[in-house]
Amino acid sequence: MNEHTNEPQWLKALKACLPLMISYLPIGIAAGILLKTGGFAIWMIVLVSLFVFSGGAQFLIASSIMTGTPVFTITLLLFFLELRYALLGTSLSKYLKNESKPFIFRFAFSMNDENYAVNYLKFSTDKKWSANDALMVEYFSLLSWTVGNIIGGILGTKITIDLPIVHFALTAMFLYMVTMQLKRRILFVPVIISVVVAVLAVVMLKSTLGLIVATLVAATAGYLLERYLKANYSDSAILKRIKNPRAREMEQISEAEN
Amino acid sequence: MDAETKRHLMIVVFGMIAALIPRYFPMLFFTTRKVPTWFNEWMNYMPVALFSSLIAKDLFVDHSYHMVFTNFNMYLAAIIVVIVAYYTRSMFLSVMVGLLSVWGFALLFAAM
């Protein structure tokens, strides 16, 4: 197993990030096409991909410039769209306690839903996963996103992309993440609450702020239910773990690595 | 620099600031402070809740913020993705199978 532990850092990060990089390409191309259609120059598409680095935000920018929305309104819409990143940073912070302020700045600057999902899974399952590995995952995803956007910008209106279908790559990634997170039965409770509240809140608020409402409500409900059950019914069936079909295999791998 | 380029540049710069504030400050706050145990326990529920809300929006809310319950190709593909994810534990396979099935079901339903 020596070759495994001597694997260079960039290769380890690249392997963890590869599925995301592949998913990002078509979606990046779609974003690039829309920005180009909205009138963005290629170099502007590069800037927005590097410095805003958010699918949702870039689709919003593309549609806003097509409809001539004022810059101030766009900024406000973007701020509310991106407000959920506050949750990502907060939940990753326990893994980044020993890092310097400049590192936190660089890390936060390139963090988004998708690379957060990859890094959270690695941090919570791989004890050797470091803050630097996580930052590298962010840069690999940034690279693939920007390349996709550039390709889209060059293609412009020459091709059409079925956005709902391409976007499903990210939906599938989040479905995978939830499935991997469901290690205990009690976690079904926040999942169901979050789905119901998210649909209602996003529709009622006409904004992705509804996602924040749903996340906070569902996480709080899960946490309080667990505390209540542990205090009153500590042998409750809801607190039991969920069988993992690959658990034995994974234990063998980690034993072999040790 | 013409007026349109200037306007686009302003959107990029303000967009960057709007994205950076919620990305940076909460993270800075919570990495430089001691947080109580209950907070970390609460935070353990955050990823699964956040991912579920993103999935719910993708499947049941359209771009003009209306509820939709007719994306049948997505619902079937979503079930397949969960099964593939549960048995293979592979993100790559899950995403690829998901894309193929959402596309395949869309074609199938269009042909029906």
C-alpha cells in the first residue's frame, strides 16, 4: 500500500474532484453560452467564472443582462442567492481551525456548493484529508468550471444545450451526497423536512433564500429530535445505524492501509 | 472602455463582493473562535439538510419559482441515482448513470 500513501497531493485531490470536474464542463459550457448571448466578452466570462464562481449566480447574471436589470438590483439578487454560502463556511469551519487568515480567505473565495460537498465528504470520511487537499479540490473545480465557460463563450449561439438535463448532473451529485450521508435512520427526518420546507419556502419567497430557511429548520429539527430521543428513549429504533452494503469491504481497505 | 463593458465589469466586481461576504465572514468567525459542542452537533445535520433542499429545488421548483410535480424523467432518474449511489458508493457512476437516465427517460417520454 506504499504507492497509495506516496501518491502526490495533486493526484489525490484530482481523483476526489474528477467526477465534479466532468459534471462542471457541460454546465460551464451552458453558462458560457448564456453569458455570451447576453453580451459578455470572453475575457469578462473568464473574470466572472474565476471571481464569482457560482453556477446559479452566473445564470442569474446572464438572464439579468438580457433583460437590462440595473446593476444595483443584480448585486442585491446575487447577495441573497449566495447567502447560503454562510452555512457552508460555518459547517466546514471545524476542519479549518488551525489555518491562517490568508488561507481562510483563499479557501472561502473559491468555495461553492459543489466543491464544498466533495470536501465535506472527504473531511468526514478520510482522516488524512487536509485543508490543503481541500483547497486543491476547489482549484481543480474552478479550472474545469472556467474552461467550460470559455468553451461556451467561444461556441456562443452555434450550439444549443438542454440545460435542465445538463443541470441534472449536479442534482445527481447532491443525491449521491445525501445517500452517502445517510448513515443513521434519524437522518431521514431532516431529509424529508428539508425537501418539504424547501419547496414551500422557495416558492413562497420567490428566492433561493428558501433554501436557507429549509436547511436551518431541518437541521434544527434533526438535532433536537436526536437530543430528545437520546435523553428519553435511548434504545429507540430511529437511532440505529443504516446498513452499508460496502461497509465490510471498506473496513478491509482501511485495515490494509494501516 | 465603452459603457457596456463598464457595466459588465461593475456586475463582475459587485457580484464578486456579494459572493465573498457570505463565503468569508462566517467562516472567519467560526474558525477563529471556540464553539460549544452543541453547535458542532447541530452543524452535523447541516450538510444533509442543505443537499436535500438543493435537490428539492431542482426536482420540484421551476425557474419562475412555481411548483412542478411533472418532471417524471427526473424523478425516475433520481431513484436510479440513489440506488446506484447506495450500492456502488461511487460519485462518478452516480452522476453518469443519472445523466444517461434523465436523458433517456426524457427521450422515451417525448416519444410516447
